[in-house]
Amino acid sequence: MHGTFVWYELMTTDMAAAEGFYKNVVGWDTRDSGMPGMSYTLLSTGGSDVGGIMTLPDQAKQMGAPPSWIGYVAVDNVDTAAAAYAAGGGKIYRDPSDIPTVGRFAIVADPQGAVLSLFKGEGEMRPPLDPMATLGAVGWHELLTEDREKAFTFYSGQFGWEKDTAMDMGEMGIYQLWKYAGDSNAIGGMMTRPPGVPASFWMFYFTCDDIDAAQGRVTAGGGQVVNGPMEVPGGAWIFQAMDPQGAMFSMVGPRK
């Protein structure tokens, strides 16, 4: 499981509003986690938990962090992986800490500023859901960064990720597809961010069954579609959007 995305978490300024928005837009089932001392909403699809919603921590607000989604990547040892991040030029924003009965995690940023969480769960971790067969699963992982090649070299060294097809996007440059070590199918892409994008970040694409219907639910719920829908290789359609609290997310699915 080392190097595999296993969880997706929204840190936001209004948990109740965000829960209602995503429940309608993506179709997730929601429930309170029952974690003592904090409010945390679990998101599930097909009977499997895929992510959570929590209030944006005060420390993050003080650092100027906006509402955002963060991905959790499984590692063999959180302390070792965090130290390797720092040694490779990244930063540790939250030192390795335990979540009682859940696991251990650390919040880190790569050398170009994109943030992730390193995670080691208690007990055996379930493999990710098949995004092609599960609505609401994350179907694509996209990194916009300062330097695509340097970013890939870093992540390959940390997690063993491998290059897949490199797509020429014209003026936008090369879009590098990548896959988990030993896998046959790409599960994400990296590209040097356009001039109008001010910071490096990870974007997560939630699977839907009708891209136009999903777009309608976003706008009806007070969100904003900022790009798309557009067709991508393989016949799928995507759009990028912003929820009512300002967190960026994307959707992928067919056009009916």
C-alpha cells in the first residue's frame, strides 16, 4: 500500500453546508464519525468510506490556508516518510501524530508547496475503490506544480510512482500521466501550472454518471464551475469547480 492514495479530506469553514453540498453533488452518504472531542463527518459510497469533512484548523487559518481538499497517502512508516520528505526538500507542517484507534499521520508539503498527508492506519488497510465502477470514488489525481519534471522525480523517490504516457497539451506544455509502482493503468497526471495559477496543489476528480447533470448540481448548490466540461482522451468528460466555501474539486464521468 506504500505510496497509494487511501483517503480524501475536506477542511472547510462550514461543515454543515459542505456536507449538504457534496451529498447532493457527488451523492455520498454521510454520518458523524463519533470521534471524541471533535466533529468529523464521514463520506461513503457503496458501503465504503472514502473521505471526511472537518473544520479548517485555527493554525491553518492563521497560516492563510483556504478551505481545501487534502489527500492521504499510505506509507509503511509515517515518521520515516516524513523525515524523507524533509530530506528531499519538502516541509513538515504537522509532525507525526496519532489518531486514537485510527492510525498515525503527518501533514507535509513537497519542495514546490503541494500539500499531502502521510498515513499509516491501524490494522490492515483496504485497497482503493475501483473508480470506473464506483460513483463517488476518486477517479483521477492531478498535480499542478512549478516544475513538472522536478515534481515527478520527487514523488518517484518518495513513493515509487512510475511514468505513463506524456501528453503534449500545446501551449499548456506536457501533461505527464503517472501510475503506482507495478500497476498497468495511470491514475493521475502532473503538469507545470499555468501562469494564472498562484500555487502548487493537488486536485481530486470525483466520479459521476453524467457530467452535465453534475455541473447543474454544482451551480444549483451555490458552487461555481471554473473550467469545462471538456472531453479528455478515453471519452470521459471533466470539469473543475469551486464549492461555496472556496475549496477546489473536480468531477469526471460520461456525457449522456
